Amino acid sequence: MELLRNGRPRVVITGLGAVTALGPVKALWESLKAGRSGIRRIETIPIDHVPVKIAGEVREFDASEYIDRKEIRRMGRASQFAVVASRAALDDAGLTIEDIEAEGERVGVVIGSSLGAHEMAEQSTFKYKTSGYLKPNPLGLINSLPNMPAHYVSRFLRALGPLNAPSTACAAGTQSIGEASELIKNGRADMVLTGGVESVLQDYAIAGFDAMNALANEYNDNPEAASRPFDANRSGFVFSEGCGVVVVESLAHALKRGARIYAEVLGHASASDAFHIAALDPDGGGAMRSMRWALEDAHLNPEDIQYINAHGTSTKANDVMETLAIKRVFGEHAYNLAVSSTKSMLGHALAGSGAIEVIACALSLIEQVLHPTINYETPDPECDLDYVPNVAREVKGLKYILSNSFGLGGQNASIVLGAI
């Protein structure tokens, strides 16, 4: 097997870990294939005073298997998610912390997050002000920083190599995996734990997105029907939380240790809309550049791609824009592509979504199955592609997949995976 591609080390995915509203990786994948939604009425925070009462909420989460309870009290929920998902990915890759320690400086960490453990800053600020400005939490602000999930993964797993924490909103998980692959291709690391995480399921976040008219706000009594990407009656996204982490390593390193390989990271790219802080470029310029450059980085033609895991948020603007961008990049081949949205079942976990979707793509390549876009009932004339409606699909010969993530601030990231 060739160890280089286009003169640089090949990068492969060898471990998967996730914390999601549908559970860890195995439960997540089985639910996605079955078209089961993880969107439910919120239970972990008070919701009487907010108009939207549903989310892709992670329930019954317990980090104590991997983290000391005293340490847990100091950490934000996002950091806990990241450590648990990373340990699961490490286990899945057949590795131990002792293995990571032995590799030392050759193991990196790249974990993206939009807001980190934002609730830590909110809670410590509230306590400080209500105490009469006498009892500041010395670690409250620090533990809320977006790089803290990456820090804790590096610290607890003893990874001493490059450490990075992209904070590119909803594109951060996808962009992190792409940047991690570059560390390996450029010889800076042999292995990287990488992905994205978000856990800002707080009342002020829900209220803020609802004030932007971005959330599906009429489904409090029917949560599973709320996220309906590409459907003509979609009305907004569903706020979510979660984390996805993958182990990427050079093909040479993976073969040497006899690792199971899920997929190869063939290419990636990011691009800016340079348009608006929150609104999407209706012409899809940034999304087009991101997809086109990812294909160029992978040295593939548009006709090589068989499936796109869409950003697919279920907002009026995104789904039309993404469909348009796909058609402009892929031309007539767009109508031969399968396209589906993981968010139809999980909602939108911001930085966590892209990494979770990469996990779904890797498993699609292994099992030759595409999960559906659920709640697709009424076609939208402006969204006229094959969205794998409602039922999973077997696709023999599935080889090349592209996954999209687009974020606030005009952030766009795309990644191309291939079977190996």
C-alpha cells in the first residue's frame, strides 16, 4: 500500500468517539440509520421562561469514569464532553494513555469550539456580583475559554505535541480535523486527537437564537418533527450540544501498529463569505470556494464525489444557499449525488456538529450505508436534490464523500473522505 499521496503522508481515521443526544458512537450510528431523532423536551435546565423548550440535549452524562469528581467540579461541560469523547476514540483506536505517553511529542490535539464552557463565565460572574463583589472564582473565566476542551484532552491523555483550538463557530469541528491532517502531512505529528465540541445549552443562548428568528419555535409538543432540512415547511434549526473526536494518524503509523482504518482524509479547505456577521451569502460564494478547494486539495474531480453530508440546518436561508452552492460546484452531477443532513436527527451542535458528521461519514464508508434526512415530507422547488428522504440507503461502491460545515461570521469548511 502506498504510504504517500501526492508526495505527502496519507492520513487515516482510526478511532471514533462521541457524546451526543443519541448516545456514543455505536448508539448514535444505529439511530441515524434507523432515522431516530434525539431531539426532545429540555430537562437539564429550567425552561419555563424561554419560548423554545426543545433541543438535542445530552442526558444522563457522567464523566466520572475518566475524570476525578473534584476535577469535574472545576471543568465546564464542554471540556468534560471532549475528554470523554477523546477517551472513547482512543479506546476505539486500540490505544492507551501509556501508548500516547510513549509517543510523547508526536501526538497532537486539535479540538475546536465556538464558545467553550461559556456557562462557567456566566455562573462565576453571577456569583461574584451577587456576593457583593467579594468572592471571585479564580478559575471561572479561564475554564470558560474556547481552548480549554483541547487543553484538558491534551493534559489528561498526556499528548505533548502540537495543540490547537480553532474557534470558527459552526465550522470549527470540520476545520479542526482538516488542520489536524495538515500536522501529519507536514511531518509535525504522527497522530492527532481532533474534533469539535459544544455545550452551551443555556436559557440565554436559546433566547438569543430565538430572537434572531433562527430556531424552529413551534414544535414544543412535537420535538422530533422540528428539524426538517430541505423540506418546504422548515422553519429554523434546533439548538443542540455534543462532541465528536476522531483519532487521525499517518497511514504508515497506523499500519505499523496494525490499526483498524475507517477512512482516509483526502482533502479539506476553509473559506470566508466576507458578507455578514450572521446572514449567509445568498449566492453561496464562501460555500462554493470551500467545496471547490477541498476537492482540489483531494485531487478529485466533482464527478468523483458520490455523497455530501450537508450542513443542512433546516433554516430557510441555509438550505437554499447550500443547494445552490452544490449545484454551482458540481453542475449536472449535483443531480447524481446523494445529500443528507445529520442535523435532522441531532439538531445543530455548533462546533460539535462537523466532527460528529465526519464520524457518520466514516461509518458510511465502512458500511456502505447513507443515513437519511428525516422529516422530509414536502419538496421545496428551490431544494431539488436527492436528500435521501426518511429512509437509510445502501450504496455499494461508495468511495468518496464530502462534508460541509458553515458558521456565523461567514466561516465555511469542507472535508473530503475516501474509502481505503
